Amino acid sequence: MERGDFPRFQLGFTEVNRVLGGGLVPGSLVLVGGEPGIGKSTLLLQISAMMADNNKTVAYISGEESVSQVKLRSERLGIGGKGIYFLSEPDLAAVLECLEELSPRLAIIDSIQTMYLEDVAGMPGSISQVRECTWRLERWAKQNNVPLLITGHVTKEGAIAGPGTLEHIVDVVLYFEGEPFSSYRVLRSAKNRFGSTNEVGIFEMSDRGLIEVDNPSQVFLSAYKDEIMGSVVVPTLEGNRPLLVEIQALTTPNSFTPPRRIANGVDFNRLLLIIAVLTKRAGLKLFNQDIIVNVTGGLKVNEPAIDLGIALAIASSFRDAKPISGLVALGEVGLNGELRGVSQIERRIAEAIRLGFKSCLMPRLKSKPPFDFADIQLLQAGSVAEALRLGLIREDKKKSANGENTEQE
């Protein structure tokens, strides 16, 4: 059977349908993982309301919240509750009896760590309880052809009873991610038996719940200013979606303690690699510099295509040199200082053009590009040192104290 042959429920959220591969397959078991407080319950409650508005009966089971607590959240989100049957019960045997009696079109368990079975050893949240509860929910979903969504908490310490122990049981694994101080959330697919895992959904958390972000590049660059030292825009890919993000870097001298490296939104080890390459291959004396790199908007970007953007931002801050106007940068940095190509360059550049950028700093292509962009200048470089010369504005002359022009070293 082809992927498109599966009948699917549309959940109201276009972003969620995209991540699921076109909608929710009946009889599928979907795990939504994320850190506590990230917004999993809010997302599932809004999905429940959208399904109920389409005259579909929804069973919402919570093992950690009472009826009054969920009612307060529903009122804050403007959800009336018609068509949603709520049960506050951690005993999975009782939950399955209620589901058999109700025969809903969609069932939600929040969360799997709070469910328990009396005939299974261990406390709620233990490995044995979580696995057995998930197995029984999976059998119920398949036998009744009802899609079932379950949430699972992921702690920063990596709790042993987290969703990682369930990924081989469920059909779909989604992770809901975001920084606590940021209003933006990313729904990412890690496993999908009915579709691709190369899609992401982006939301903004508001006082009325989660709102879909239709044009994330424009939103994340809303506060971006051109030609600012230490600030570079990079066309990255979130799944198959091109997305422009702003990378900021700050370097400050530190002569008294070992220099600090702080990475927010980028891989720390990757940052250390880029700093080493800039020091060894580009001649930047960063050994006594505190270096802070941040991706604005609270996003986490880990693909190698952002290497050149990080390097350019660090060099811009260190040299007090502005990036050229209307510039985006993309490319992977190798240990010898060489620049390497990245995938789907055409889609990345097209997104930059759509938002009005005029230049793209990129690795040198081995042959003539298969695409023709008349609206953007392609600045090709073979090494990171060459890229810094092309991408940064250098003041060749400055006025001395007596008013004469002198060459700047």
C-alpha cells in the first residue's frame, strides 16, 4: 500500500498534519514527547477541540490533572468542551473499559508516565509499567481502529522511563521542542511509519494557546537589522522547509580566567571546532576571547550548513567589521579551513530572495550552478579565510589624529 492510500483524519492544525505526513491514520499510536511545561497538553487540548468541532467524539484521559484543572485551561483557551469527554483516571484498566464503552473517534492519554496497571510490578512511571501500558494501548488502538495520542515527559537528565523506551512500540514519535524563555515551539518527527520524518511544524505560544506560524522566516527576522557587527543570517532547513535564522556572536577579551565559550541554539562541540579553525586557518587570535553564539528566537539549529554563518559572525564581532549589506551565508567548514557544499542550495537561496536579501556567501561550486538567480549575487569562496574577506566590510582607510588618511593594518 502506498503512503497516500492510508485514510487520514485532518486535525485542524495544518502544521500538525504536515508533520504527520498528511493527517492522522486510524488505529495509529502517536507519542508526543517533550519537557514538562513545553505545551504538550495545550497542543492536544486544542487538537481535541478541533476534532470535536468536526462532530467527532474525543476521549481525553489525564492521569495528572483533575477535571477542574483542565476546565481552567479550556476556559483560558476558549474551548467550550462540547464533544470532548474528559476522564481523570490513572488506572489503565478502568481507562480501557471507558474507552470501550464510549467508542471515540480520537483518544488522548496525558501522560503515559502517570498510567499504571495493578497486575504489573513497579510504580507508575517505571520501565515495566510504562512499557506494559503502552503495549495494551497499542493493541486497543489497532483492534478498534481508533487513533491514539499519548504524551511522554522528557527531562534534561534523560529519565530512564522517558519516551526513548517506547519508540519501538508506537507508530509515530513527535517531539515538541522550544526554549522556556521563547514563545516559539517546534514539532519535529523522529519516527513515522506512515510518512516522512523530514517535516517540522512551527508554533507560537500565546495567552490563547498555540498559533501556527505560516511564515517563520519573516517572524524570526522581525528584529533583524542589516549591517550589524556580529550578526549574520543563515538559510537553514527544518525538515524540508527552508528557514532563515539570525546568528549572533559576541567576543570580549578575557585576560584573567580561562576563556568561556557559550552556545545557545547551536552545537557546543561544533562551535569549538569553528573557533579552532578560525584561529589556525584564518589567523584570528581568539585564545583569550570569551565567545558567545546565539540563535535568535530560541531555535536549535544543528546542521553543518550554519558553520560559515557562525564563523562570519564571530569574525565580524572580533574584528569590529560589519557584514556586507543584504548578505546570507551558508556552508560547512572543514578542519583544514575549506568550505564544503550543502544540500538543497537552490531552495535555501530562493527563500533568501523571497525576503529581499541581495548576496549569498557560499562554497565555491565545482561546475556552473544548475539554477539561475538574477536577483541575488553569489559570492563563492574556497576557504573560510577567503569567505571572511568577501563577506566583511573592511575600512581600508581611517583618519589619524592630525586629520591625515592612513592605511589600516
